[in-house]
Amino acid sequence: MQENNWGDHTYIETFSDKFLEDILFKGRPLVITKTKMRNVEKNYEFLRSFSADKVIYGINTGFGPMAQYRISDEDLAELQYNIIHSHACGTGGPLPDIYVKAAMLCRCLTFLLGKSGVHPDTVQILAYFINNDIIPVVPRHGSVGASGDLVQLAHIALTLIAEGEVIYKGKKCPTVDAMLKEKISPLLLRLRDGLALCNGTSMMTGIAFVNLHYCDILQFWSIVTSLLINEIAGSYDDFLSPELNNSKVHPGQKYVAGTMREIAKGSKCLKNRQKELYKQKSNETYFKSRIQPYYSLRCVPQILGAAFDEMQFVRNIVQNEINSVDDNPIVDIESKNIYHGGNFHGEYVAFAMDKLKMAVCKTTMLAERQLNYLLHDRVNEILPPFVNLGKLGLNYGMQGAQFTATSTTAESQTLCYPMYIHSIPNNNDNQDIVSMGTNAALLAAKVIDNAFEVMAIYCIALAQAVDYLKIKNKLSVSSLYAYETVRSVMPAFKEDAPKYAYIEKVINEIKQSKNNFRQ
């Protein structure tokens, strides 16, 4: 067997959002310092010495309900391979590469905390796979999220021992072929490497982190489009006022209102209530201009603020999980002991993902209602039906696209049934209460994808409305950015033509756009 040359790696003390985003979305390498690798090695050596004459779960016992069976010394090595082989039994289509890469990164990071007892080679090969985009093929279904993400993580572990399949240079191939081309050897499993690779929350946590990355983008677009529709409607601007919004103490509401006030600067479309209504007497008995707009326009700080606060809570949970030791048992050098428990349980992530998908769904519902305002001429009273720029009756504008937005929103509402309370005992009732954390993360991901679909359709309708009203030059800078993002891939249209390809282009543009107001 050849000696592996893993190359240089990188590490920082706290695994921050930026740290993970740089690796997953910007192609930065994962680098590990020699100090951290020494800590991993010391932890492994302690485990090897400590377990020599003691009964330690998963080292010289069976797994799960089979823990009551002692494993003979000659079978210890095979035991670690058996946990991987027996649990690589997932079904369904493969998970997206970004989820798998995120899961590998989260698994590697928990090992770097130096309490898992893994051999340093286990950390090194994970880092090598991450840095060289060797992505295991992992099925969607399998995890109950209690003894960790056993099935999906087993599929990742399978590739580290040169079995299974990977995506290598953009194509699926046997892992052994990719390893031969990279001139690296399969991982040789020691002590508890097999169990440690399978036994943790890394799949659900990796997906959760990717979900939050895209939620940042959705948040940006929800705030900008909510400003833009109020510009189109010519709303009074006091629904954003600090006096109004600071009279409630919720930080999310203050953030959304304050952000919208900031990005609304320069807009020539919003109206000032004091100047237009308070400084002059009015004898009118009916006001053609709305005194107050519909809730979907007026209550944006309250609605998006609540979603923002929930996303911040979820971000803290996921960040804590990323920086936690999430397997079992825990090897603690300081106390010179090994502790058995349930750090692999995915309760925190499962609960957080259910909360996240509800927040995203409500954001989607807001966009769908704002879209309906734009398309309903008797409601907005300033635009043609379905923002139709062609001939009424002959052409149909955004009429067909609204069906898609409405049905997609409805699907998200149904998907918001919580996974957190949907435990099913299994594993001979050893796992008698489970988290379903990976299912929760994947359902949240679906709700997020749906949100982008609805947002894209909504953005197209907004651009059409801007063109009809000829107010492009009156918009705020952020609203103009939203308009031009759409128009960069989709021109204004009057004639009817299939729009599905354009909608997909707008989705991609939005996903790759500026993702928050801090940049």
C-alpha cells in the first residue's frame, strides 16, 4: 500500500458561517494545523491504550441492541468495516453534491474537536475528498436521525475505504477509479473509525447549513421585492417609520423596517403622509389613493421580521451543532475517561429545520399574496389584468405563471407538517424515540426550493409592472437592482410564449446574487 500525501490543510478555532461558506461555496481549501492533528492523534492513542483491557461500546462490543455481545480480538478490525457495509443501504435518488460535501465537512470538523478517538488518517482523507471535490454518491432515504445519520454517513464512509461510487470531475464512477487517478490509498479502519464515521448528525447538519445559506438569499429578495411592490403601489412610507416599528421590541421587525428604510432612500415612488395628507385640509368624501394598503404590503416588517427572528434562532442552533462533538462514545483525555450517551441525537437540528421551513413558507405565502396584488387589476387599480402588456383578451401576461406560484405555495404549506414530532421506534426499540432530523432538513430544503420558484415568478411580474408604469428611473437603488437582475435574463414581453426556461434562468440568477445586506 502506498503512503498517502494528503497535502496542506487549514483550520480555525471556531467553525463560523464564513468559514464553512468559503469552503462550500467559494472553493477555499480546508486546512488543518499540525497542532490540531496532534490533538487528534493524542486522542486516538489514549483510546487505544484505555480500551486495551476494558469493555468499550463499538470497539469490542456489537452495535446498537447488539452491544450486549462481546467481540473477540481477532474480529475487532472486521467490526469497523461491518458497521459501514451493513448500513450502506439507502434508497432513493442521490443527494445533491453540495449536501454531501457539507456533511463531509461537518464530520471532519467534529473529529477535529479531538474527542472522537479516530485515527488521524480518517481526518486526512475526509479533508482530501473535500478539497479535491471527490463527492460520494449518497441516497436520499435512510436516516432516522437518532444514532446519527447512520445510513447516509455509511455511504460516505464506504467511499473512504474505496467502495461505492463518487462524483469525480463531474462524472459518477467507482470510488476505486478516482482513488487510483488521485494516487491515494483507501482508508485503513482502526479502533472505532467505522463507528465514528457513521455515528453523528453531520448529514442533517450539513444540509441545514446549506439551507441557511439559501435562506439568506431569500431574505434579501423578500425585503427588496417587498419594497419594490410598495413603490409600484405608491404606498405611504410611514409603515417603515422608526416611531411605529420601534414601538414593538422584536429585533426582526426593527431590522426589516430599518433595512427597508435604508434601501428606500432615493426612491421617488413612496409617498410621505405628512406632506400629502396632514399639511392640507381635505374635503373629499372618497379617497382614490388608498389611505392604507393591503396587509401583504403594509405588514411586511411584522411578517418578515418574525421569519427573520426565527432564522436567527435556527442559525444559532446549527452553528452550535457544527461546533459540537456529535458522536458516541466521547473520548475525553482531560478526565482520562470514555463517556457513553446520546450526542448523536438530532433533536436540535430537527426542531430547528421544522421552524425554518415554516418561516420560509410564510415568506413564500407573502410573495404569493404580493404577486396576487400585482396581477389582480381590481385590487391594485393601476395595472392591467395579469400585468398584461399585450392585447387584453388576446394575450394573457402572467396568468399561467400565477397557477404555478399558487400550486407551489400550496405544496409548501402541506410540507410544513413537523417532522420533529413524527418519531417511529425502530432498531429493536433501542432507538425508541428518534429525531428524523435529516428528513426535516430535506423537507426544509424542498420548501426553500419552492420559495425560489415562487420568488422568480413574482420578480418577473414586478419587472413587467415597472415597465408598464414606466417608473424604472424613479426606483430605489435596490429595487432597480432587482429589476435589472430579471431583465438581464428575460426581456419584457407582450406576446404569449412559453416561460418555463426564463423562470429557471431567473431562479438561477436570484440564487447566485448578492445574498444579504452586509456585503
